[in-house]
Amino acid sequence: MSAFALERKTFCVWDPVGRNGPIMSFYSDVIPKAQSWGVSIKFVSYTDEKIAAADFKAKKCEAVLLSAILSRQFVKFGGTMDAIGAINSEKGLELALATLARPRAGKLMTQGKYEVIATFPVGSMYAFVNDRSIDSIDGFAGRRLSVLNNDPQAMKFARLAGATPVGTTLSTFAAQFNNGNVDILLMPALAYNTFELYHGLGEKGGIINYRMYYGMLQTVARKDEFPDDFGYNMRRYILGRLAAINKLVKDAEEEIPSKYWIEIGQFTQDDIDHFSKRVRLALKEDKVNHPTALKLLWKIRCRLDRSRGECARPE
């Protein structure tokens, strides 16, 4: 296809740091790739993902990159990829993304006129706490937990754990934590320096060194605006960049001083796993989590470790 025949498309890209942020920088590599697939991409950066989502709905762009929290409204299957405890290892993440990169997976990633054309992992989500005594699910009871953008998963988590949900946004959550108005944040290591969360950790706080779930960004497109195989090509592209994504995440985790990591025993890890399943299934009952996505991720967990107690009964 000649350069003159390229379809020009705009992506609304949420990056909390702005046009020079890590998401924009990393994702810009897709621009030359897309040209070989017949599409010329222009990126427009947003520091507020709600505005990015609104502009996408208003057809100011043909695709949008959002957190799974806001992408769920367009494609529930894609939004379920960050279900708590559903992906619990790097190998599990790789298998999940490889499954979604198969040609037939396009149907799973499509809902009505929308398609998730890329799932972009931002690393393990950890519990940042302002008091190291908060080191178990029982310890969350009575504490104030950040609920970002009315996230139904964080809200369910708070209620089942007996914590007090505190509504936050991307522009307020860090200040709320750093000022002591919130006791617990669920965030990836990338947020530690980006949002200066060390202020909130201070001398008493820490980070529970156990993966709650994988944080995900989703790129959602209006399917009829792109060539038929564009979504497939994009998902394959992201799979090919997984090693680079994992390096970004590992580098961010290694930047966090060792004094902040709170190590927990096997009993507490198992308790978190059981609690996570309660949250996942409650959200399935509430029709927030997509049942097919949950079953796929259950299969992956049990393929990697058949000794898991949950493997006797499908999720």
C-alpha cells in the first residue's frame, strides 16, 4: 500500500505525565508499525482519562487508551483482564496476552461497535499502606481505601474487607494518600516516583510485597474505522513488546527502597488469594466481570499450577 493510501486515524492517549510521559513514549513505537498495516496514526495526549473517554465518545478520535476501569464501559471482556487475582504470574500474563493475540480472539475483544485492539500491562498492583501494621486483609478493616474513578472492583474490595471507601481521581489520589487522608492505595510500582508516593509512605508506611493483580491499560477502537486485521496486528505487536514492558516494570520496582517492601507469609498470601476470589465472583454476580474472561484466566492459572485448590471447580 502506498503512503498516499494510508488511512489517517487519531488516538486519544491517556498518560498521567502528559505528552512526554512513559506511556506516550513507549507507545509511539507503534506509529511506524501501523503504517505498514495501512494506517497513519496521530497521538493526542491527555492527563485526564475521563476527558479522553469523553472525546472518544464524541468521535474526536477513532481509538482511545484508558485504564481498564474506564475501558470496561466499552468492552467488558477487556475490562475484566485486571480482575483481582485473575493473573497471578508473569507466565500467566504472557499466556493471557498470547491467547488474546490469536486471530479468533478478536470476537472476545469485540463488543458492539468497539474492539480492544491492545492490552497494555503496567505491572503488578500492590497495596501501598501508610502504616506497616496494615499487612493482611484483616488489617484493612476500618482503614480508608482509595477508590479511583468509582472503580467497582476497589469498591467491592473495600466493602468485603470492612475498609472505608474514599472516592478519588487521578488528580487527587496521590495528595489524599500523601496527606494521610487515605490509608491504602492499590497502585503499580510505576506510581511510586511518578506521583511521589514516598511522601505518604513516610517512616511508618510500606508496600505489601504481593501481587494483588496486574494493572492494565486498554486501547479501544471503533472497529469499523480500521482495516479488518488491525486489531489482530496491534495485539500481536503488544505481545512482541512484552519483554520491554516487563523491563520498564522491573526497573520501577527496583527504584523503590528495600525498606518499604513488607514481606508476608504463606498463610497471608493464601488469605489474599481466597479473598480475591470472593471479590471476583461477587463482581461476576454483579455483571461487572465478564464470565468468559474469568474462565479463561482460571484455565491459565490451573494450566500453570494444577495443585491449586480452585482447579477442582471452574470459575
